[in-house]
Amino acid sequence: MLGEWKNGENSHIKMDIGKAIYKILHDNIAVESLVSTRIAPNVMKQTSAFPFIVYDVATDSPEGQKDSVALLDNVSIMVSAY
């Protein structure tokens, strides 16, 4: 169910966030009872049955570090249900 993310410096982080979003939504009994596995990143196939959920990582801003990997990322996500 997980799709391709934009290639970029932090694409692996976005993929990890996408997996977490999918798991949180799918593991919620109320959500799962409504949409089953119709949860997708970015876009859903036009022929998909309703209802479904689409999510996207809107922004990903790692905290600046000069001598190591960023310890904190500020991330905004958008979840839309149809």
C-alpha cells in the first residue's frame, strides 16, 4: 500500500514517517472498519471504492546540526478522508 516518495535528501525519513502514519491509521479499529486497507500516500486510484484515506508529508524540516545527524525533525502531515 505504501507508494513512492519524492527522491531527495530526506526521502528515507519521509518513507519511515509514511509507514508510521499507515500503521497508526490501519491499527485504529474505527478507521480500519470504515476504510479497510484503502489508505494511501499522496493519491488514490481514481477507481478506488469509497471511503478511503490519503495522507502526505507536507513539510519535513530537520533541525540543523553542524557535526552530526539532525536529532529532531519537525514534520507536518496532511490526512484527508473521502
